[in-house]
Amino acid sequence: MAESVTRETTTEGYRTQICNLVTDRRVLSERYYTGIRRQLPELYGLYRGTVSGKYAPFKNAVHIPLILSVIQSDVARKTQTSFGAWPIVSFVGYGPDDAPIARRREALIHAQMKDCGSFQKAYTFFLGADLYGTAVARWGWTHREQEMMISQQVQLPVADVMTTISRRQNVVTFDGPDWQVLDLLDFFPQPGVRLIADMNWVCEREYMDLDDVRTLARPDEDGRTVFDSAEVARMEREGIGIAKVTDDWKTWRSQGPTIEDETQRFAEKYARPIEIIHMWGRIPSELATDGVVDRVISVANGNYLLRNRSIPFWSGLKPYGAYSPMPDPHYFFAAGKAEVSAKLQVIANRFTNQQLDALDIFIDPAFFYNTNSNLNTRNLLMRPGKFIPVQGNPQDGIMPVVPNLQGVQMGGQMTGMIWNWMQQGTGIIEDTVQGGPGSRQTAREYLGRSEAVATRLMMESRLFEEGFLEPLADQFVDLNRQFMTEDREVFILGPNATTDEITGLPVPATTRQTITGWDLVPNYEARAVGASTRLGRAARQQNLTFLLQAASANPISAAAVNWINFFRQIFREFEIENVNELIQTQPEMQRTLAQTGAQRADQVPEMGGQPGGVNELANFLGQGTQ
């Protein structure tokens, strides 16, 4: 039975009630996902190869980087696919009149994604998704100002000389949409709900320095603040206290490479970290003083209510996005490539270390000796050319251990089988991602395996683009509408700078375009094209080469094909940037014919008198036919 909610009447009581609401929700999520939070440091240890505990000096403790190899191959391909080309996302207008506006918006969003370091963040995002199964990011608008001493040359009015003056000035170092990849141990989703959009609330833990908190509590030029200045003053007046900086799972994850990060926050002499829990989502209507239940609440050190207001974004959505390469049909946290390979990694490590231990014993063998033979054991330390004197038959006094390498050979075969199973589970086939075809497979077999791998990776990339990248671009547009106060100047690069790919008409000669507020009004949906254009590109290039040979061999088909546009498509597929400079347009071809006095391409005189000149090339391109 649901309990009734009664709002506290006093200010202090209401403040404590809201702080307890946020704390209880965070603790509820932390307890519900205890198994997941325990598993994350284990997966990280298998990825890094860090092992806690004592090592025996006579035992090998080698870690084979199988999980690292699989994850890095997948991350490199996905990052290059979605963020390695221009533009990252495209906006397509509904009609010819919408194309210029969509093109300017496309250039703006691409430039803003570059400015906030999306390529490096995407690498971390894909790495977390493959390693932990799910990656989470937060987006918003970032405005950073830095106080600097600005030097300027001025002319003195009386002396008529130039001098240098310095003055202190606030300089805007960043002002635009941004997104950050979150640590899963700092993210607390609502239990029992699979998608962030369906969750009533989510919580995020963040550590901020006291100076940063003061900055967010200081009014801007419009008198707005992020945090409540009175509450920040109360926190400083009562003492910021000791933040809860102990997270058992973070400590476990940090034991191998370094001292835990939570302890290091207070190791610095002048550090003043403050733990802030942000909750985005719905609260009971009885607790909403202004009637709006969708809110953002920030609690510092569990006691200070820094923020309690309605969601500030026009979209009204929680500013979080998640991505899972292999989504789970029931739960928010899905299985990643590291989880699929974890047990296989442990077995491969064990077999490999057992083989190395056996080889160590047999390369430097152990010996049995008869204690009744009066041997001096100091003479048993071997070196080349050394003689060990004994009395009587040496075989009666010492006997080497006879090695049996049958188990060692079986262990090597088993390690190879484990590697094959790991590739099948993750979809990263070694020879199709990291190298060429093996010696025992044909080119067609290798191409088929490559297409199979590309199909699976394309599905995972499309899940990322449909579920995260395109919504991120749409949120960038909404944030620009709300917070972009000045016009922005962008550059339009590539083939689209001269020719509209939708209408085929030439665009204005200048590539420097200005974005105004009116350009952000139309609702154009973002469309990511990386997965559909880059994955499987090698297969399409090979198919186009075969098609070129087949079409040119038949005179009838050669005469019917528009070879100019055909080669333009081939050059684009091979990622040739200056396509418009390499291939002449039809008017340029006509001018070339007019300059030579010919009416057809086959009437153009040979250059240099050599066969196979311009006219034969033009005939091959289909320009010599009437």
C-alpha cells in the first residue's frame, strides 16, 4: 500500500525532506544494482590485466590481453565510423528552399561537436560500452569564463606615442553545447526500468571544488544563478564538513594501478571537494511547491539543498543518454564484450601460465638425488662445461626428472580454441578486422567473413547512432535555440560547398556562412550516416570495380551509362575529397570540344600522336557516342 506524502510546513523541515528524498533514491538504486557495481571493477581488472594479491616467485602470472585486443579493435572501428568523417550528422531539408538552412545547421552542429572534443569522448564512450555493457553520458550547455590580464597597444592623446596598457578582463573560453561521459559508479538509475526515457528519476554523483560551487551560485549578467547562494553561504558558515568520499567499488577498482581516487581528493593540501548528488526527474506532487513535478534537485554533502527547480531545458527531458552494443531485453545494464569474454579470459590465463610453469621446470629441470650417496649439493648448481665428481655409478646418486610435454601441447591447443570462442562471442574476427585473409581461405571466403562481421558491427553502430548520436544532435539544436545569444559563423567544407547533393544546383560561392536564430527555427531531424556509409566500404569498392569492368565490356551498356556521374560515385566511395576538381562537368566538356573544333569526343585530335589518347578515353566514358 502506497504511503501518503505530507509536505513539511517549515522551511528547514521541507529542506531536510527534499534532501532525504534524493538520498533515499540514490541508496535504493545503489543497493538494487549491487551485483552490477561489484562486477564493474572485476571487468576493469581483466581489461587492464591487474591482479591483486601476492605473487609466488616460482610461478608465472602472465595476462594475455585478449579482452583488450577485442575491445580496442571494436572501439577503433566504431569511433572512426561515426566520428571520423565530415559531417558527423546531416540535416536534410524537406524541399529545395530548405537545403541552405539545413546545410548551415549541419555545419554548426559539426563545428560544435568538434569544439567539445566529441572524437575523444566517443572513444571513451565506446570503450565503456564494450567494457561494461552500457555507457552513459550527460549533455548540456557549458559556459566558461576566465579572468585574464589583457595587454593592448593604445595611443596617448597628448604625447602622441604608442604605449602598452594591461587590464583585467573576463574572457569567454567556451560557450556552447557539450556532453560528458559518466562513470557508471557515479550513475544511479531508477531500479526496474530499462530505458532512461521511461525512468521517473535518475541520480548522478559529482565532486566539485568549493570555488566552482561559489561560481555557480554567483549571479550572471541577467541575475540568474545555478545554485542557491543563500544555501551555499549556509554551507560555508556551518563548515563544508567531510564529504562521503568512500565508494567500496571505486576503491576496489583503483587498488591495482594507483591509490583510490576518493582518498586522493583529500590528499591535496588545499582541496575542498564537495559531494553533490543531482536528481533529475519526477517528485511527488505534494512536494512540488510550484506545481511542476519534473525537477532537478542538487544536494551537497547530504545536507544542503543547492538547487530545487523545474527542469531548465525547453525539451523538458532528462539530459542523459545511454548506449549498449548488445542491449538486454529486460534490464538497463546489458552484457558487454568484456562480460562475454571474462571467463574465457581467466581460463586462457590459467592455461598459459600452466604451460609457462611447465616449460620453466623442464628448461631448468629439477633433480632427485640419493641422500645416502654423500653428494655435495653445492656442486649441483649447473653451468656449461662443469664436472660434478661422484663416487661410484652416477645413476645411483642422481636422476633427472623426465619431462612429459603432452599436456603442454594440449594447453596450447586449448588456448587457441578459447580465442576462437571469444571472437565468435564478441563478433570481432581477428583476420577480418586486424589483417588480411589467412592462408587456408579463399578471397571470396574472406570477403564473406568480412561482410558478416561488418553486418554485426553495422547493427551495433546503428544502435548507437539511432539511440544516442541523433538524439544528441537534436539536443544540440534545442540548446542552441535556448542559449545561443549571438550569431555564429561556420564554414561549409567538402563537395557540398559547391554543389547541393539533393537538388544538384550550385550553392553560393562563399563557404563562410552565418547562423542566426531564424536558422534554428525549422524542425529538421538529425541523420547520422557513418554506419551506413563507412562500414562495408571495402566490399562496396570491390563491387563497384567489378561493375565498372562488366559495364565497360558491353558496348550497349557502355553507351547507355552516364560515365561522368558513375565515376563521380566511384570517387566518393574511394573517399576522394576533390571530386568536383577531378571530373569535368558537361558544360566544361562542351567547351573543351569547342576549343578543339570537334563535335564529338572521338574527333578530338590525339595529344602527342600516341594511341590511347583523349579520344579513346572519351569514347570509353561514353562521350563519343551520338
